[in-house]
Amino acid sequence: MDRKITGQQRPWWRRPLALGGIALALVALFVWRWMPESGSTNIVAANLDIGQVERAPFADYLPVRATVEPRLTTLVGISISGQVERLLVQDGAMVIAGQPLATLSNPSLRRDVLAQEAQIAGQLSSISNETLAIERSRMDRTAQIELANYDLLRAQRELGIRQQLHDKGILADAALKNYTDEVAYQKQRLAQLRSGSATEGKITAEQQTRLGDARALLQGNLAAVRSGLDALTIRAPAAGRLTNFDVQPGQALNPGDPAGQVDSEGSWKLVADVDEYYLSRVKVGQEASADKAKLHIAKVLPTVKNGRFRIELTFDGAPPDGLNRGQTVDVRVTLGSTAPALVAPVGGWLDDSGGSSAFVLDSDGNHARRHPVSTGRRNPQRVEILSGLSPGDRIITSNTAAVKGDVINIK
């Protein structure tokens, strides 16, 4: 007799509906795991640099590559046009102040100078003749006064003798009167000559002053004219090493043309270009060091060009031996004292955001999220963190400019 056989019931997880649900859940998990979040970017871990935030001593300094330059450079000037006639020294030679470097030729100038010299010499000769005439007049007036004084003395002597004879009754009154009149005349004559001499002396003194002024003016003009010829000799403006002196015989030069320069040999300064980020922190007087030499900032040129500004440093004491113009030197400028601070490694993340944000890794290391950050001082290795990060945080230090959104999925 036939009877119905009942089969064994399948487990729930082997049922088609359950298998479909499991498959759907696996697909959803896969999508959640491997599909990026909205507003996130996938980046391979090998392409990322990771750094850690920590509390450590922060050395506040600025390294720069400086160039050696003369502390004082004096240009060799051309004050008059001419053609180079002869070179007296070569480029690179040591010179002293006023040393002739080259001579110029200018025939037209020589003719003009000779003509002016002759004209001025004639005027000086006329002044000398006038001075001589004044001196002769003074001497003549003095001689006349001396003669009048002598005549008065002689007349007084004759009157004295006749007065004695008159007192003895030997000489009449009429005869004595002639001698008395002679003495009065000589006194009047002497007084007139002295009065005239005084007046003439005042006039001649003024005339001599004017002649002296005219002579000084003409002599100054003569010196200026002759200096025109002296300008045909190019001279060293200061002592030092002559550089860029590349004029050649036969070359025509005009006033203002470059003819080289004299560098202060042995007296050096360092010139460096600094990133504009440090413009507000670099000050005149700050200390610096380079290869056991002490320096300080002597000048800050605040004009920014191509994102950089220039500073000049001078040595505290004698510069080290062996320095040459154009040589580069590594310099460390001290901006502040070393003190503990919350710091993070420098890197492209600072260039990307300017230090206003950083990507901080999650604990699992698979994601990094953007955090607002406030930064302070920097040196070549570290940047000071003022807010937004904590000790132990791991951040992405490479450039993240290409990241879209605030999340990085690290693969």
C-alpha cells in the first residue's frame, strides 16, 4: 500500500531567500568598504608622507644661502667725453685712491683749455699791474709825507736859530716873520699830505680787496679749466681691487658710461634672499652665524620680488680668510630663543593650505580627515602648532592640493 514520504526540511540559511539576502548584504558591504565616501578622495598609501605631532624643543632660526659681496663698492666715473688713449692698469689689479687707471684723448678740449688759460692769465696780469700801481702810489705818498716832515723840522730849526738872534736884538721882527711863515706853511703842508694819505688809504684798501677777490675768482677759474685736462685721466675713486674694468684703447667714452668699480678688498658682507613669509620677523640687528663666524643683519630691503626679499649681513669682527666675491655661504639667522612647543613636520601641506588645515589620520589608518589648524613659527624641519592638533596626532605632510573634499581614503 502506497504511503507519502515526507523529506527533511532545509536549514534557513540554505533557503533561496536567505541566500539572496546574504548575497545582497555582502554586495552592500563591498560597496561600503571600497567605494569612497561622498566628497572624499582615494590615494595610494605609498604616495603619502605621514608625520606625527609632538611636544618638543623648537629652535627658532632661519637658514639662508648667502652670497659674498664687497662691503663697499665704488664706481669708476667718467666725467668728460674722450677716446681711450692708454691703459695704465689691468682688470683685477689692486689700486690706491687717486691712482691713474687710463688716459683719454680729446684734442678739442685741449685747445679750449689752452685758450681759456691764456685769457685768464692776461686778466691776472692786469690785476697784478693794478696792484703794483696802487703800491707805487702808496710809496710815493709816504715819500711825500716824509719829505714834508723833514722840511718842517728844518724850518723849525732855522726859526729857532733866528728866534735867538731876535731875542738878542740882532735880528729885526720883519726878518723873523719869514721863518715863522715858513714853519706854518710846512705844518699845513704836512697835515694836508697826511689827510690825503688817510683818504687814499681807505680807497686803495677797498680797491685791493676787490682786486684780491677778482684774483681768487680767476685763479679758481684757472684751476677749473686745468681740471678739465686732468679729467682726461681716469683715476681710482678709492683703494681696493679693480673689477669690471673692461675699457679698451680706442674706445669712445661719454660722461656716465660704466668704466668699472673698486671693491673693498678684505672687507666683505653677505647678501641673501629670504622668503616673504619671514618679512615681519626679520629685523636689523638680529644675530646670525656661518662656519664659526658671527654676523648680524645690517640691512633689510623690504621690497618683495618673486616672493622673496633681500637682507645684508656684516661680520662681527674680521671676516674669515679665503672669502671671494660671488662665493656662497650657508648662514643661520637666529629669530628667537629655543623653547618647548607643540610642533609638526614641515612639508607640502604647508604650501597647500598655508598652514590653515591638515589631514589627520583616523585610528585605523585607513582614512584622513581635514582639520582646521593654526600655525606659528617655522624652521626648516618643524612648524609650531598653535591650535587644531594634539600631541600624538598623525598628519599627512605631503602636498594635498589635488584632494577634493575633506576626506582621504588611504588604499
